[in-house]
Amino acid sequence: MGSQCAVVWDESVLGYDLGGHHPLHPIRLELTMRLARSLGVLEGVEMIKPEPATDADLERVHTAEYMAAVRSAPLAGWEVGHGLGTDDNPIFDRMHEASALIAGASIRAAEQIVLGKADRAVNIAGGLHHAMADRAAGFCVYNDCSVAIAWMLEQGVERIAYLDIDVHHGDGVQAAFYDDSRVMTISLHQHPLTLWPGTGFSTEVGSGAADGTAVNIPLPPGTGDADWRRAFHAVVPSVLEAFRPQVLVTQCGADAHREDPLADLSMTVDGQRATYQNLRELADSCAGGKWLALGGGGYSLFRVVPRAWTHLLATLLNRDVDPATTIPEDWIAHAVRLADNVPLPTSMTDGADPAFQPWSGVTASAVDTSIRDTRHAVFPLHGLDPADSRD
């Protein structure tokens, strides 16, 4: 069995470029890998080159009609439908090829785990969790998260847990597996009444035989490290232990940070780093150490995403970076030429203490109300007591 972390990466993934000043700019990926290398996080790590997902891979999630529209869009112009050609999802050259490569990179990462070559694997270019079966949405053309999960199911994996910590609800993945009892989807996100896509209420719990396998924890605007982490620990470990996944898949969007321009949660890089370490612990305790990590959102391109995802890579590789670490001068010299007067961070911390008080069962805040509502909606479906703070 493998024990190392496989890192799937090649600069070709930067071809997923929505153009101009679009928020999902590939510079955030390049800066992340450059920072991780500068800090020695990737020293000696041999990158695994991604390969494009095949049509058969994509058709496990997406319709043939939609894939044909994606292929034809660069030539057809704006009259293609399927959510293509909008401000969120502009049409760009080689859109199918670039999108299929991202999906293929997530399959390649999953393959390392399923074949026993590694216990952990990561594709930071992945995490495009909003794409639906027949349409693009939220900057996402093909849903690599769902494609990789569907591929693992096809290989015989029987239970997969998908945990989404992006500030936006993981709606596309939830929709893909809402009635599939083999997949548990868990999402912590800003409350749907206050942020797109407007889904992810506590009452969304799955359907039919999959009742209880969709878990949603909507959080009020302004939620910071302590409240976010209290909600996480009040729900996630219990449902994962009850579900007993064979693989933990995480979408690690960095846009719950207080500086992200597209949302209103208030986490810090320190809270995100602590969460990544919790994900590592949960993969070890609940999924036999099998952990597939994907990127996701994050639109503070220079100040947040590179630091957050360098901490993610370090956590996956068991090379944890001290938050007090100074950011290398070579990285700053490179970034300053691109940042257009954005003040750059100088260390791997925001100077925050990510400590939290565990949930006690008392509803003293809006976050506690969300915890209560989610536990009452989901816990009884797994034989858990929603009122018992030990669960």
C-alpha cells in the first residue's frame, strides 16, 4: 500500500482561463505552486502529469448534449445555452479540452488512491463543484469533483464522503449524488439566503434510500474562525464516523477568508490551516487514511489563496509550515510584478488564534442555530442524538 501523497500538477492546467479580469484567474494556482516550492514543501516530490478525462469519464456525470455544446461553443459564439457565454462562464478557446484536463487531473489523483499507489492525493486545480449535468455554473464547466467520485464508484469503491469547505454551497456535487446512498455530501457555506447559489439549507438531506447522506451547515455572514470551527466539529466528525467512508474527498475552496471579495465569511489563513489539519485527522480516523483533496474557489489571488493552499499541500505531505514562517523574498519579487499594487503578505499567518469552544448544546448565536438545525435534520437518520453534544 502507498503512504505518500501524490501531487497531480502540470502547468497545462493553467489553460483553464476564463479570461480578462475574471475572478477565477489561474495566477492563483501558479503562485501557490511557486510559494510551496520556495518554502521547500514540494522538495523531492515528483509531480504526476494529468491526462484529459475521456468522454466516457465525463458522461458518468454530464449529458452528451451538454458536452457537445461545450465543444462547439468557441466556434458557435454566444447562442449555445447550457449556462455558457454568461459573465460567470464566458466562452474561451479550447474550453472542452481545458475543462476535460481539470477533470482528468482529479481522476488521476483518485487513481493513485484506488490503485494503492498513495494514501493521499491532491489536485489544487480541481474543485469545480457548481457544474451540473447539463449546464455550466459558477465558473465551472465540468464538475471534476463529481467526475472523480463517479470514477471511483465505477472502480468498486462502496462509500465515499465528500466534504466541501468552500464559502459557496457544493450544489453540483450534492445534485449529482442526492439519491445515491454510496456518497455522503457535506457542505459548510455561507447561508443560502445571503449568497449564491441559494441552496444548501439544513433541510436538504438527500432522498429515498440516500436520506441523510446530504449534510448542509449554512453559516451567517461574518462567521469567523471560532464559530466556523465550532460548527464543523459539532457536525462533521459524528456523521463521518456514522457513514464510515472508504475515501474522503475534500473541496478546499479558500474563499471563506475574511478578505475574499466575493463572499462575507471571516476566516483567517490560520483557521484554514487548522481546518486542513482536522481534515487530515478525519481522513485517518474515519476513512483509513484515504484522502483526495481538491482546490475550489478563492479570489484573493495574491494575499490568501497561495498561503492557504501552500498550507494545504504541506498538511497533505506531513510537512506542516509554521504560521510564523516568513514568505521568501523570491516569491514576493515575482508576485509584486503581477499584483498591480496589491499589498503582499510577508508571513504565513494572519496573526489569528483559531481556537474555538466546542458546541455545548446551547443555542446562543445564529451559528448555534445552524448547528442545531443541521443536527436535528440529519443526526436521527444515522441513529445519533441531536441533543447530545458528545455526538
